[in-house]
Amino acid sequence: MQLSFDPDTATLELRGHLPANSMRAPVLAALQAEMGQDIVLADEMRLLPQPQCGALAGISEVGLPQSTDQITNPLLVGEDAHARVLSYAGGEQLFFDLTAPDYPAYVYVDYFDAGGAVLHLMPNTHVPLSRAAPKSRLRVGAQEATDPGLMITVGPPYGQEIAVAFAASHPLFADDAPRPLQEPAAPYLAALKAAVAAARSRHPDFKGEWVYFLVTTQAP
């Protein structure tokens, strides 16, 4: 959960995710009791049911810190929430842009779906792993058939899913042992955790981070 206070309106904005909507009222009531009635609560919590909520828990245990590059508000308390929301309608192409960290890094972008699987948006057999320059702009997915990257058309089932970008100063997986394009999320996260630990042991200067995006899809 993340809290953002606006002193001009005495409003406390609560951002984060709930695995079940039944938790919303108790969370708000407990926070209101702590803050008192003079503080207005703004509920910006989003429903993120299993398995995505569980995937986020697994991602947080991989061994990389969550990126704070997107945080510009000093009046924030708590763990960082998602960087932004990506919204798509059925029939649209799934693509988005992100910015590499402020050091040369290898960037891995994964899409965790509602079925408990992970799709590797980059790198994969269509997009080779490459070292991104500091603060460079990266396009994930393809908008047109001639663009590099996976061309993914949004379709049912619609709902709430997540995309995660991992950045590392050194490659995490060997070139001769690429990950399959799609695989179950749980064993992948276990392999990623082991890869991060191995990279840290081999490279004293290793650094890395991760950030995630909420992906909302709906019928056209």
C-alpha cells in the first residue's frame, strides 16, 4: 500500500491492490480510525485477484529492489505502487514504451496473465537480449507488423493483469539457455530468483531493479 497526502485539501490518497473486494471497507475503516475524521480518505485501491496478486508477492522476493524512478512526490509513504495503468480494448495491439534505468542495463519484460502463466515480451526468439543505454527509450511489443517485437492482439478473457520490467547490469540467463516464450509463472520466478543470486555472487558491482504496470483489458 502507498499513501499520498495533499496538504491543500487535507486528503490522504490510498493506492495499492486488494486480492478481494471484501477487504476494501475494513482497510478504509481502520485507516480512517487512525487518521481521524479531519482527514479525507481517497480510495484509489485496485482489485488485483489471484494469481496476479500472488505473482507480485513472488516478484518482490526475487532479490531486486523496486524502482523508484517514477516517484516524484516527496509526500509518499509506503511501498511503491504500480508505475502506471495501461488500458487496451479488444482488437487493439498490446505495446507500450518504458525508460531504461540510469545505468547500462539488460531489460527483461514479462506479462503475467490471469491463468498463472508468464509471457516473455522481451527478450524472446523475436527480440534478442541487448544492453540498453542509460535512460534510453524502449518499445515493448509491436504496433505494426513491420515493427520489431511480438505483435499481440488483445482479446478475451478481459480483466486485470500485470506487466513487469526487470533491469539488471549483467545478463541473468545464458544465451544458450533461453526461456520458452510462455511458461508457468511460479517456476519462472524461482529461476529468476536463483539467477539474480548467481549474478550477485559473480559480479560485485551488480545492480538491478523492477517496476510493474497494471494492464486493463476490456471488450471493444
